[in-house]
Amino acid sequence: MNIVRYIRVSTQGKTKEDYSLKCQEDEIKVYSEEQGLYLISIFREEFNSGVKLNGGALEKDRISLQEMLAPLVICPR
């Protein structure tokens, strides 16, 4: 099965913990191999909290996530 993954680190402080993009990527690669999955691409978001204040409303702003989801076609049931 072909898969894509999305990884994200919201703050620079997280990169010093076991939550860095490199750590996440390594874990995903190992898991994919163990499960027999073919990893096509990893979409990365670094130092982006994903939320910003816009006129009093919270707005999602995760560019890599949007890029990953863009090719998907959602069909109504």
C-alpha cells in the first residue's frame, strides 16, 4: 500500500525533545517498513503552531497539510 505522512513541530523547543522532525521521520520510516507500507512522501511543518489569530477567529494555517490533502477528492456518499 502506498502512503504519505504528515509530521509537524510547533516550536523550536520541541526539536530538543524526542519530538523533532528527524525523530518523527525515523519512526515513520521504521513503522512503514515493518508494516510493508510504501512511503511515497513525508510532508513537514516546522515551527508553525498551525493556528493564528485572524480578526478574532482562529484560522488554520498549515501549508504542508493543505498540500498533502489537495489531491484528495472527497466523494459524497
